[in-house]
Amino acid sequence: MGQLMDFAHCWSGSSFFGSICSPCDPEQLEPAMPSSTSPMNEEICKTARMHPVMWEVMPIFMGVFGGALFCLPITREFPIAHLLAVAVYLSTDVELLINAPRVPGTHWNWIGKIFSLMLALVAGRILCLTRQEVGLVRPQINGWLGVFVGCTVAAVLIATFVLPNPNHRSFDTEAFLYQSTMPGLAEEIAYRGIALAFLLRGYKEVAPGRKGSAVVVISAFTFGLIHALSRNDLGWQFRGSIFFPIFFLGLLCGFLRWATSSVMAPILVHNADNL
């Protein structure tokens, strides 16, 4: 999960959201050329170059609204204003991550993650979310310690044996420092903090229940989709081998967020998964 927008802008008409390319890998930065010069391919390339931002944020909108439609039989509500606000917030987060400058001499997207955390702070203020709603409080572990340990083990096993290994370079000191801190902080506060809190407000859910479970599914579905759905010059590509493990990991983190009333446990699970 730590590869969410941690790769360089592998855009040859789009950015590869679910791309498992290594950050700043020169081979991954070469433009992907169409397999032919047919008029259809030329039109696809022209359209992609004209609307790069649209392709970059489309998985977000598809995840938020698609997840809400999927959960409609459970929620029986469709709070479009809250869904739109969450989609715009997460899309802004994506654009900041993609376009953030690099710290000279580093390989990872430190500045992008810092921008993401700053955006979360601003969004929390604008949306009038409290620390309790976002989950920036001490986790209420109590009887959930065993569940927390189990989720951590499950996340690590999935990352080790199910997901492809995205790291082509050796796991050096910078990689360890980055993966053990920034992805979990930025991504969990965004998806299981701000987004989840505002969706819960939209569904008027204040205690664990079916609507809360639906919000966890929407968050996890969006999180999985932005990793697995990408567009290049030849069209859209969906990678189920990436989507389903990350969707499941998103469910684990969302469940921990809901069970402990805090994003701290998901952050720890997320960073453990990256390592």
C-alpha cells in the first residue's frame, strides 16, 4: 500500500495509479508507445494528453460513487454532497502526491506525503471535523488487542505472498524510514480519517452499524481502485491481482478504525504491511 502515488509521474497520456513501478525508476518513466499508429490510437493519445487530470482523478470518483451505489441496498441513502466532497478531497490529495517536487538525492515522495498531511489538516478545518471524528485519539484497544495483532499478521502475509513486490531497488535506510512512517500516516488519515469521518456524517452514523460498515467498504473500494485502475495510451487497465488484496487490506484497516475509534491502529498495520 505504500506505493500509493509514491511512484514518479509515469504519464504518457496518463499517470499510472496502480502502477507498481519503483519511484524514480528511469525505465518506468519512458513514454509507453502505442502498438500501432492507427487513427484510433492517435485519437486516444490526443484525448489523453488533453485531459490528464481527468484520467488521474477518475478512479477516485469511480471508487467513491461506485462504492456508494454498491452499498445502496444496505444504506438506502445516497448523500451526494458528502460523496462529492470526499471525492474532491481525495482527488486533490492525488494531484498533490503526483505533482510534488522531489527532495534532491532521495528516491521517495517525502514532500508529497507532507503535502497530503497538510491537506488533511486544511480539509478537517473546512469540513469542521473534530479530532474524535477523524480518529486522532488514543485507540480504545481493550478487547481488540487480539484482533489488532491478527490484522497486522494478515496484512504482512498478504503483502509478502499475494501482492507483487514493487521494490526493484535494495531496501536501504531511506526506504525503511519512509515506508515505516509516511505511507501509513498520510494514507490512513486521508482514507480512514478524513474521508471516512465525513462519509459517516453524511450517512448520519454515530455508532457501529450497517451504515458504518458500508462506509468502510466505500473507503476500501476507493483505495483498492486507485491502486489497480490506470490508463495508458491504449486505454484503461484493471489489475485484479492488485485490487482484491489491497481492497481486503483496506477493509482490515477500516475495521480497526471503526473498532478502536482511532486511526492509530490502521496506521501501524499499514506501515507494518509496507515493511
